[in-house]
Amino acid sequence: MPRPRKKSPTAKVTELPGLSAPTPLGNQLYRLLEEAILDGTLAPGQRLDPDELARHFGVSRVPVRETLRALDVAGWIEQRPREGACVRTWSAQEVVDLFEARTVLEGEISAKAALRRTEPQLTRLTELVALGREALDCEEPERLPGINEHFHAAIAACAHNEVLAGIREGLAKRVRFYFAAVAPARGADSIAEHQALVTAIRNRDAGLAAELARQHVRRTRAALGELLADAGAGP
């Protein structure tokens, strides 16, 4: 299992995309920085310098500071003495709680998806598996967290239960935050597990779909446990 990558704040900030019209400035800044945190471009613990961000985006410090405050309220950054705003760090206890909940939730959603899916929804799931393979073939693991989220959202849509879908969506961003750390190591196995799950859903095998979904979540949880332990943050 690879160690967490040490990321250079300067190098990574310059890799962030630029702003575009006509979306309001504050909304754009928030969306871009949140996405960079969720996909791992901005690493856990990385300092976010307002001056550097303002220079990169070509704006004043005022909207940057407002955006950082909003990210703080949302729980994506934390204020540290003498450092200022930093991307939030991993929490071993959150991983335990989050993936315990997901094991139950994804199993139930996948069982219902197998019984209720439509043919167009199956086509969408197949397309997302193909996108995951393409990201692997192109050696673009940074695309995997987003594809993974779209895949699990698509399965939730197959279940045709808005309450279950809403609960899953409430956990989705936190899942992405952690999955980004293991995506390079879990990528190939994760895509293969997605394919097996799609096959069970296609065959309307609710029991198998539920078990495959639970196994999928447990394997990601195990990979995260190893990574957190390697980083000195394990349970």
C-alpha cells in the first residue's frame, strides 16, 4: 500500500483550473476548491495560502477568505495556529463510522437496484464501468473518485427509493474524500468489483448484489485502514 503523497502546496495550487464566466465568483471558488479537496489534488493537511490562491485565480483576497470561511463551516478545512487554513486531515474514527454505515446502506440499495433497475439504467452502469477502465488505461487515477461516485449514485437511482438515495448522497462527499487516497491502489480491483455488481443487478440477483456491494465497501475500508496505519493515523 503506497504511503500518502507529500504534496507541494505551490505546485498543486498552480494545477487548479481557472475561473470562468458567468457563474458567480464565490460559487466558482467554493466549487473548485471543494472539488480539489475531494479528488485529492489538495492533500489532507495541506496549507491553503490566501495570497497564493488570490494570485492563481486573479482575484482579491476578500472572496478567497470568504470561500475559505465557507469551507471551514462545511468541515473541509481547519484553522491551525501559526498556519492558518489547512485541508482537513483524515480521521480513523470517521472511516470506521462512515464505512460501517455504507456497508449496510450499499447492500440494501444494491438489492433493491437488482429488482427495480431499468434497461437504460443498466446501460448507464455499463458506461460508468467502461469510464473507470478508460481512466486506468490512460493512467489517470485522479478521475476515479468522481467516476466511483457517479457509479454508486447510478445504483441508488436503480433502487427507486428517494430516501435511501438521499441518505447515500449525504455521505457521498466524505466517501470521495477518503477514496481519493486509495484510488491508485484500489482502482483495478474496484472496477472489477463494479463489473461483478452490474452483472448481479442485470441478472436481478438481489442477494448476490447485496453481498457484492458489502464486500466492495469492506475492501475499500480495509485499504483505507492500511493507509491510515501507514500514515500513523490508524485506529
